[in-house]
Amino acid sequence: MKLRAITRVAVAPDTPARSDRALLEAVKAGSVEAVAGLYDEHHQRVRVLARRLLGDDAAAEDVVQEVFAALPRAAGHYRGDADVPSFLLAIAVKRARSHVRAAIRRRRLLESYARHGRSGPRNPEQDAYREELLRRLTWALDRISTAHREVFVLCEVEGMAAAQAAAILGVPEATVRTRLFHGRARLRALLADEGAS
């Protein structure tokens, strides 16, 4: 008798698994409220996983935002093989991998940027200064938003014009200029704070 009661509870329409699936179906149909419902239910678990994978609170928060921003499109690929929390965590793992790859590319760019222009006899003092500058800039870039970081790297490190960066990012040129302005300001503040501590 008890076993039947447990079985009935496990398949009741209001179980979390069923409500998650119903929310995901609503997401597929274009419901913003359903995305918000899944966010409310699962954002903390996604954040914890992202934090453990990336070791950085700001990057983990970026991943959380990316997971739920990508959910309407990703929901179309949901086949029901896994439960909804596992589906969300799989998206988080993919986004975290992208963050790691982006961080590696960014560091390589910055290292290249720091070495750029080294010609003639090596100056150990200048080399040490460049290495310290690279370390501080990498530290600061890891702490600004993805949008600001992308614009800064494209415009300041890669030397692209705002129009070219806008075309790459798929945003208006004015948005690139605004993000660059705020990104520079945030970097200056972070570097000043780090220097003061």
C-alpha cells in the first residue's frame, strides 16, 4: 500500500521533474516567464557548478547569465533523455569551456601584446615591467564583464576600429564605443585599487 502511494507521488503532475519539463515546453513556445521560472529554480545550482569549473565568481555569474539567455534556443534541442537540471548543467559545462578557451586566447593575445615591439638588445628592467603590466592587465580583464572585455580586446589589443568590432560582435558601433568607454573606466578603477592594496 505504501509502495503504491509512493509511486503515485512520483508521477504526480506537480512533481518538480514534471513542472520543469512543463516550463521547458513553455520556453520552447517562447515564454519569457518560463525562462524566469527555470532561472528561479535552478540558477544557484548552475552558479555553483560554473564556480567550481572556472574558479572565479565573476566568470561563473557570466556563465549563469549565458545559460539562461541561451535557453530559448537550446530548448529546441531537448530530447528528454535527461532531466531538466542535467540539461541546464550540460549547457553550463559547454559555456564554461567557452570561457576557458576565451581566457586562454586572451592570455595569449596579451602575452603577444606584451612582447610586441621587443627588438634590439633586451632590457631586463623593461621586460620585468612588461611582465608585471601583463599580469595586472590580465587580472583586471578577468574581472570585467564579457561584453566590456570583448570590446577592449578587439579595439585596444587587436587595434580594430569601432566599426570593425561592431561588425564582429553584431552590435551597433555606438554600443561598441559605450562599452569601450565603460570597460576602460572599470579597468582603470580595478588597476588603481590593486595598486593601492
